[in-house]
Amino acid sequence: MSTCGKQCEVYTRIVGYFRPVQRWNDGKKEEYKFRQEYLEEKGLQNEFKKVQAAPEVSVPLKGIPAEI
């Protein structure tokens, strides 16, 4: 495989938006070392636990009619 030799700008998603890796601050670069890649196939191999939801509680709010 040949390469063109040009620089490639790489983006990654951080907190919901994409940002160029080149512009990461020192803290973000350090954090990168501890990131774990999510692989769907691996995640689906885990057993899922069924958890019972907490019972619904009705709490009257001061100044708001109960029928709302």
C-alpha cells in the first residue's frame, strides 16, 4: 500500500463533539492513555442483569393542584 505523504488531521469525539487530536491539551493527552475502546461484539457477550425498578411515588407539590 502506498502513502501520499501528506499530513492527516485526526478527529475524535470528546463529550459529544468532535475535536482534532492535534489540539488536545496536556490533560486530555494524559487521559487518552486510560481510555477503553468499546467493542459492540464484546459488550453483547456480557450477561445482562434484570433490575426491578423502584416503585412510583406520588408526592404532592406545594402550590400545584394534585390533578395535574
